[in-house]
Amino acid sequence: MDELDAAIIQQLQHDARQTNRELARAIGIAPSSCLARVRALRSRGVITGYHAEISPAALGRGVQALLHVQVRPLSRTVIEGFKTYAMTLPEVLSVFVLAGGDDFLVQVAVPDVDSLHAFLMDKFSGRREIVGFRSSIIYEHTRKQVIEPLDL
């Protein structure tokens, strides 16, 4: 990863819809060089995809929460099974597998607090592998739009 790769990544994170010609112009290289570098970044797994950022609230999901989940027995089969199950649920935005006191952190987006309660009762409380969970409602979510390489 050199300075040009970092510039390409930064530009694409600001606007992934720009054309190759616009991207090349923004970082000051020829379009053919730019295209080759973008392809190389994709083949190395640095760029993993392009997507539209969607507001959950605009889709009627005004309440988001983080669910801290413990499962037992701790085995690859149980962990993979729960992760697969959670990702099939339309309310689930993200699933993180953790080390420490909790085994999973599950981010959900639902219409309201009553829907969150129903989700927990209907989708989590009856699962045999779940031995405990707690929820934290998200008041505000801020994240970096651009991830820059670290100088190591």
C-alpha cells in the first residue's frame, strides 16, 4: 500500500460512484493507471465492495439497539449456527463474534421499543443455545466515513 493506493481508497470512500476518469483526475494519475490500481486493490481484498448508505429511520426503523448475547455450549457449531440464524432476521444489521464476557454483539433496527421487546421475546428468548442477553438502546450513532491506513 503506497500513497496512491491510500489516495484511491480515501477518494472512493468519499464517493464510490465517481467514474474512473474522475478518480484519476482527483489523485493526479492517468485513468489507465488508476483502473489498474483499483483492480489490484480489489484483487488483494482491500476494496471489498461498493454500497449505498441507507438511513434505518427513513425505512421506519427509528430504534436501534445493541444486543449482548451469551450462548452455550461454546463450540464452532453453536457459534456458526447462531450467527447464521441472526443474519436471517430482517431486524438484524450486524453480528459481531466477541471474546470476553459476551459471545456476540448484535445490532438491530426496529420501529419502536415495543418492537424491540417483541423481537427479544419472539426471536431470542426461546432459543436453547442463548443463555443470556441484554440490550442497550442506541441514542446516537457516529462513525467514520473514511478509514485511513495506519503508519506502522
